[in-house]
Amino acid sequence: MKLGIVGLPNVGKSTLFNAITKAGAESANYPFCTIEPNVGVVAVPDERLDKLTQMYNPQKTTPAVIEFVDIAGLVKGASKGEGLGNKFLSHIREVDAIIHVVRCFDDTNIIHVDGNINPLRDIETINFELIFADIETIDRRIDKATKAAKGDKTQLTVLEVLKRIKSALEEGKAARSVDITDEEKALLVDLTLLTDKPIIYAANVAEDDFSKGVNNNPYYLQVKELAKSENAGCLPISARIEEEISQLDDEDKSVFLEDLGLDQSGLDRLIKESYALLGLISYLTAGEPEVRAWTIKKGTKAPQAAGKIHSDFERGFIRAEVVAYDDLMACGNMLAAKEKGLVRSEGKEYVMKDGDIVLFRFNV
């Protein structure tokens, strides 16, 4: 999974990126500090892997990972090439979802590109640039579909859907807000629109907002309300707190979070929100060679899940031997789980569940 961290210059993007990836991206108090996107890979926290590692004592443990991409700050006119707009738009097309960092704190020592703090205006600035870029994409596709419709009647349906999306974009709405059937989506499978990507608004609040209560921050409440209207994700996060956490060991980190009244770091909450937004789950494989987490979409059937490990597993799929994580933990080991009949043999139509521990049987 690849998540693009975006936002106006000086909203805390690179500070947050540095903290959650420890990648050391440059961070400075001036626009366009980030020009080429910095990339950091982060392990997905999963205590189930720790417990399975204790049970199996494997040669290695491999968590699922998320790739964070810190993309250059955006300014008005980016869709027309202003600032670093063209680079920004090309980089954002490559990510699975957008983490839009929005400044929700006052600090006279940190310059705001527009002179004052206004999170809704900041969000609108970026959203409009994405919308303008999408309108250009839609217009090109409409021209192509119009020509193709002379010999292919299915293109008439494509045209109708494209015009519906364009109408929404011209009203300032994101493409993701347009109601499109699965059949219509299949016709537009190669259409990549920026405003169709899932988005989480990361409201970057001051360090003391968590102790005071983030719901007392009016900027955060504005972003939260907007996200609700768009069916987007939203979470409060402090880039400065994450920066401090990144420098602590696990024990000190727990104490630090407890003092703030938090049970999870911003990174953990961000990952959890991202999985929910993209409809992702993890299944697990466990044995002495390796304990590993595999990320799949909700609704994935066993053969396709097996294909995440190797294409041969999917091609020669016979069955999946499955036990729920909680059942295995309650039994203490796989043998006891089998004796209690908790290890099931599932076929090609089995839909994988989060926390399934699986052994795939295949023959090629």
C-alpha cells in the first residue's frame, strides 16, 4: 500500500513524514523544501505477529508494510503548472490513497503560505487543483469516447458516465462523490482521477491539544465536519508529538502516550484509518521458517489470497487449511486446535477473514 502525504507548504508534512518513517527528509520553514518525493517504508504494527513469533520461534518475522510518500507542497495554479504543480500531480497519481495534512494550530514563528490559518481554505486550494486536473483528464477521455462511439455503442454509456462525473467536478465536488455502478466502473477501469482516490484529512494540531481535548480546537472541528460531508477519513495528529515519539524506546513511548491520555501513536491510528478507508485486512502464515502478515482486500477469496504469496499458489490451488487467530491462541498450539476441530479445510469460494492463519495446499 502506498500513501501520499500532501498539503500546502509549511503545514507539517515533512515533519510528520520524518517522524513516522524516520527517513530523515529535510524539513524547513520555507515553501518547496520537498521537491522530489521522499519515500519511507513503515511496518504495520500487529501484536498478533508478536504472539505467533513467541509460539513458533521462527527464523524471521515479516510484518505487512506501508509505503509513505512525502509529496511536494502545492500552491494555487498547480494544475496549470504553477510552483511544482506538474511534479505534484504526477506523483499523486501513483499512490493508493491520500493523507492530506491540514494545519490546525497557530504559531507566529512558522510562516503560512497564505498569511493566516484557515484549514477549510487550505483544503479547498488543494481540492480545486485536483479537480481542475481531473476536468482536463475527463475532457480528453470524452473526446476519445466520442470518436469511438461511432463504431462501439458501449462508448455511449461511457460518455454518459464521463459527463456525469464532469458535471460533479464543475460543481466543485470530488469524483469519489459520484454514484457509479460496478458495471460502469468496469468500463472506466483505466480512468485514473485524482479526486477519486480515498483521502484522510490529518488535522495537524498543537502538542497540548490532546491534553486539553482536541474537540476544543475549532480548526480541527471544521476539518472533521468537512470530512464527514465527503465520507472521507479524518484524525487529529500532532507532527511534533510524533517527532518526539520517534526518538523514544518502546517503554518510554508507552509512558509518554499515557501522559497524553492516548493509547496509540498517531502513526498507529493513521495506519488503522488507512486500512479501514481502503477496505484492507491481513491474514497470517506461521511456521518455523517464517511468521508473516499479508495484506489483502476485504472480500478476497482463498485462491487470490494465496496468489499474494506466489502466483503458483493461486494457479494450483487445492484448498486452504484455516484457523482463526483467537482460536489458535486459546488452544495454545496448532495440534490442540486440530484436535478440537478448529482447523477448517476451505475451498476456492472461501472468503478470507482478518486474522485467519492459513496453510495453502497447491499443486502445479
